[in-house]
Amino acid sequence: MRARILFAIPIALMIACSLAVDTSGLSDPSAPASSLDGAAPETSTGDGAAIVEAGDGSSSAGDGGDAATVCPTGRGPNMVRITDANGAFCIDSTEVTQAQFNVFIADTARPTPPNVCTYRTTYGGAMRANDALPVVDVDWCEAWMFCKWAGKRLCGSRNGVVINDFGPASNAQVSEWFAACSHSGTNKYPYGDTSTPTTCNSCDRTGSCMSNAPRVPVASLAGCQGGYPGIFDMTGNVAEWEDDCDVKGTAPENDQCPPRGKDTSSAASNSTCAISELPSFNLRQQANAVTGIRCCAN
């Protein structure tokens, strides 16, 4: 078991997957060790997607250029470009929809998968319903491949170092996903510091804390927005894969990866931007009904 900064948590089949922080570029996405390779909501294929720049007041919003030239466009959701004291990156404004994932399935031109995904030979599976619900039933490798195909990458570390513990994954200097959700570490929830039961699609809102509780179309709950304007559903609805896995050895399909943002089976009060001290885990190869995709880019 990997050493923890605070303590170790033995869990039967699941253990938590910082590091020196800088703002250098990301590492090669095919590297076996790291696999590292918003905003108006977009619910179609993302063609001509607009990008909104957001800042936290600590620096100017954006890089001084046209946002559309610095965030990928044309595939998947629109993106929000975030600039804070730690640098800048782009993140999808919504979870990837079933309709957007269908475009990926239909395209026979695929990027080269990372070395940790050699256990897979096909990606995507059957076509989904052509709607604005978030896509689910995708494993980590399918999420990685979709983001790469879209000209983006699976959200991960801001400095190119693998995220492999819930400590750095809840550090805005390290995790892009956490920085976006928490307004660069200032919010407990994407919409503020106090949970409200029906703001996002948690089990308080649906009345069911089962994994089959109904999901809602992306960006359909206007209040479930933040930590920066134009980013929707960062908690609730479905959880999201992150490039954050505890490498278990010679079988990368069994690496343990904590999903982000909780889903409809979690209460609003537990759906924080940070990973809880007793996080749940998916195996890298695990596709389920409560975990979807959100991508990032430089």
C-alpha cells in the first residue's frame, strides 16, 4: 500500500490511488507511468463550440488572446478557460453527452491508446440514445480515448505529475478538476460553501439514493454551476473519471481510480469538490451506470 501523508485506509478491494507543484507542461499521454496524455452548455456534437474565459480575480481572465484559439473546439462539450494564480487550462463546460459520445463511436479513426489500456481492443460499444443525458457505462480507458479523440485530455494534473492520492487530488495547485470545481480551492461545493439539497442532481433531489436514480440532461439545473461561471454539474448527476489512479502492478486494468463529483446516489452534503477521506473507487476497467466523462486541455 502506498504511504499516505495523514494516515492509511485499508479497504478490501479499494485503496486510495503532493507532489512538487509547478506549472510546466503535461507529460506524454502514452507514457506508461503517467498516462497523462468552459461557457455555454453544448448538447450536440460541439461543432463551432464557444469558449468562455473565467478568472478568479487574482489575475486577468484568459491569456490575452482569443479564447477560441487556445481551447479545442468541434468535438464534445464547449469549454471554459480558467486562469488563476497557478496558471491556465480549459475544461469542458458539461459532462460528455450520449449524443457526443455517439460521434466518437461512429468514427473509425482512433488515437493510439496509452500503455495502461492494452487490455482493451475496442472502444465505445453500442450506440447510445442520441440525447443530452451524460454518457455512462464507460471505463477509464474509454474516457481517456474520447478526450484524446476530441483533441483534449482526461482531466488530471496541472504540472504533469501523476495524481495518485486523494490529498493532491484535492489540491487546486495540482488537480485541474478540483481547481475548476472549487474555484481554485475557495469553495467546498461548486456553488458555494453550504450544501443545498436540490441545487444539483443528488439523491436529496431525486428522492432515491440508488445508482439507478434518474439523471438529468447536462446543464439543465441552472443553479448547479461553478466553481467558475459556465461549468455545470461538477457534483451530482454522474461522477467523472479523472487521470488519478493508484497503480497496482502488472495488471493496469485493476488500478484503483477515485471518480470525482459524486452522482445521484450521494447526498448533497457529501457531494463536495474534494475527495472524501474514505473515497469510493472504480477499477480502471470498471464501466458502471454512475460514472461519465469530462475533459480538459491546456
